[in-house]
Amino acid sequence: MDMYRERIPFESALTRITPLDFWLQTYVNVEEEAILECLSLSDGCDFTFYYRDLTLAVQGSLSKDKLSQWRAVKDGARTLLERWMVR
């Protein structure tokens, strides 16, 4: 955690962690295993969602204005993954 200056509670159960590189805005939810990284000069954010029970991680992008909807994106990705899985 030395590379982060501060941790700030953010909307939608996210915590913003501010790295020393101020061009990057990082948001996390440790309990739900989500990491979202947004570049200051970009309109988008990259995310990584972890699904330990499925032993999978999903990476993708979403628009900054949809950041508050990250849970719906994570839930939708889970639904899609579960439909594709062969049991």
C-alpha cells in the first residue's frame, strides 16, 4: 500500500485509492473483488472482476459515466460466464 497516498470512500460501495501517479484513478471493492482503473484524460475505465468460486477473472472496459453501475456489469458477466460453462 506504500504506492497509494490515500483511500477515499466513493459511491456505489467503491473505495478510491489514489496512487502516486495522479493520472490514474483506481477504485476497488475488496469484498466483491473488483478493481476499476480510470485514466484522468480518458472517458473510459478498465476493470477486473474476480470470481473465485468459478476460478475466473474477467477484464473489460466501461465508460466513466457508468462507473456507478459496476455491480450490474459484474453480475451480467457472471450470468454470461455461467451460461457458457459446461457442467
